[in-house]
Amino acid sequence: MQEKEIKVMKKILATNDKMAMELRNILKEKGVLFINLMSSPGSGKTTLLENTAKNFNGKLAVIEGDIETTLDSQRISNAGMLSYQINTGPFGGDCHLESGWIKSALEEIDLTNIDILFVENIGNLVCPAEFDVGAHFNVVVLSTTEGEDKPLKYPLAFQNSSVCIITKTDLTPYLEIDLKQLKENIKKVNPKLKILELSSKTGNGMENWFNFLNKNKLS
Amino acid sequence: MQEKEIKVMKKILATNDKMAMELRNILKEKGVLFINLMSSPGSGKTTLLENTAKNFNGKLAVIEGDIETTLDSQRISNAGMLSYQINTGPFGGDCHLESGWIKSALEEIDLTNIDILFVENIGNLVCPAEFDVGAHFNVVVLSTTEGEDKPLKYPLAFQNSSVCIITKTDLTPYLEIDLKQLKENIKKVNPKLKILELSSKTGNGMENWFNFLNKNKLS
């Protein structure tokens, strides 16, 4: 990597981190818990949010990050959650969200009475972990279909998160996944990571996720 | 995005594309078919290569791209394929491979009698599609567990590929995936994309992948 490139990159990250810190404080003052969901494409972030919209008792909003389409925003909206879409396609197809975009989005979202604001980050286990969006908690989502080795191969998303949700537990009878090994690998890269196992489809384990949200609500 | 940043980025892409073109020609002259596999983490690229190593008749080599660990390289090597690992972790954890790194890797790989060289790109459906690594064919891999909407949401990987492999077809009885809709979505973003459906686990459909490789071998 050339020196010029590194300098530009550091400047971007410093600007991003400063604004993220401001956002974190602003939302805390407003009493809005801010949660950033990160995962690969297809790990089940949107389905988790749909189930949460339908079954969690509280007023929720989500900022949906996608390169293209408003498909997720429509799904979440149909489930009854206030939803705002950011598409990065027109801006070079960026593979992550940045705090500046969240700040711009918040100018258009009415946060009155909102208990929890989610960001559904762009489906990518690499880049989103490098950019602080100002959340109070980063949550990394991993499905049982992805294999035991993913925490070791993509450590940053696990190191920069407070909670890891293992989704699609209903599929384990049909997979060769070793859940014990997966959890050991998660603990290897981040011993403090809180692990929740659930199936958004059957509802199994959702109560642990809802308990986590209730415990950390700010108002 | 700032003007300075865009200029740097364009220069990197131009340098990358020039070297990719050179690599493509060099490997063609040597009679080595060069295939770049791209997908999300956990879509089944490594398992596809393991099955290919065991059951395809030909001398194969793979360049494994990962941010961290040599786990995939070990798996492939155990299956009997010549394997070379690139880890981007020490270089900032880049989320894709570039043609310059492939060129460096090739200086250490003995290509004598090799029929097919694979790149298993870093697990990421976004960034790898932006960087030409010099392959004769880009192959995008998508598993049945990832949902019908992924081609619409991450179009570039599908637009920049010649073949799409739908993996884990053995799991479809336990999923709500609409395979017809998935294939329609693939054709929407790239009508020319050749679609192969297979299960590396059961072996179902692997013959179509092997036929594709045999048909396109250069020696």
C-alpha cells in the first residue's frame, strides 16, 4: 500500500470515528439505544429484525444499508418497523456504512418515542467492522450454515462486537456444523463476546435477544 | 467521496487491470486455465474445491485468499491439491485479492503440468468483484441458504462473472428458498450467466462443473 493511500485512509477513519463518538452521545441523551448489526449476506439480519418488529415490545426504527435495492427496507416496513434505506450504489458501491451517512439519515428520521434504533449494515463480514457507525453495541450475526471457522478467518467483526448472534439453529440437524467448536472459536478471538443462539423462523431463543434489548434500553 | 480519494482509487484500479491482462495472457500461453472463485463467507468455495481435488481428473493448483489463517489451504492440501496461501491480515486486512499479489504468488508456484489454477478469493460478495485478478473465468458461488434476493442486492459479482454455482442444493428441502425466483433474479442482473446447481456434499450436479472445466481446459 502506498504512503499517500495510507494517509488518506487514516484521515477518513479519524473523521469517521469523531462523528461516531458524537452520534453515540447524542443518541444516549435522547434515550435511544443504538445497535449496529453486521454479518455476511444471507446470515439472517433482516429476518431477525422482522421477528423483532413483530414480537418485541417497544418502538423500533432501522436504517437499512444496501448497495442496491430497497428490498430489506420493504420487508422491515411490512413487519411494522419504521425503516430508512441507504443505498451506496450511486456512491461507488461502498461495502460498509460510515457515521456521516448515519448522521445524514438521522436528520430525516423522527426519533420521538423511539426506544431502539438499529442499523442493518451492508452484508459483508470484513469492511463494516472497520468503520464505527456510533452504535452503543455492535452485534455480529453468524448463521449455522456458515461453518465453525469463520470467527478465526474474519476476526475483526468478532473483536469489535459485544454480542454474537448465531442464527438458523433450526437447520443444525441437517448440517455438519460443530456448535461447540464454533463457540470455542468465537471465544478464541474475543473471550468477552456474549453469544446468543436462536432461530428467527421458529422463535426458539428469541427471548434471550429480547432480554438483552430490554436490559440495555435507555428510556 | 473526496476528489483526491477517487483519483488514488482510479490509479490503483488501472494498475491492477493492466497486470491482470498480462497474467491472463501469460497463463494462456502456458496452457493453464485460470479460474477465480468469489462468494460470501461460508458459501462453500472450499468444499467445492475439496470435492474437485478428489474427483476431477487433472492436475490442479489453488491460490487461497484469506485475511487470517491457513485453514483453507490446509483443507485443500489434505484433499490433494497444490495450495498456496495469501493472507492479507499483515497488509491491512484487505477484503479482496489484486493481480499484483497473484503475480507474486505465481513466482513461487511450479506451474509445470498444471491444467487448472484456481483462486479462492476472500469471502466477500462485494469487494473482490471490483478487482480483476487476471482469471479466464470469474465464477460466483452462492449457497441455497443465502436467499433469492442476493443477486439483486450484490449485482456486481454476478455481472462480472461467467458462471454462477448454486451450492448446498441438498439443503433445499429444509429451506424456504424459491430456486426458480433465485435463477430469475440471477438472469435479471446478468442474462448471459451460466448457472450450475450442485451439492459438493452429496456430489449431485458435480458432473456439470467438471464438464465446464474439461470443455475450457487449455492443454
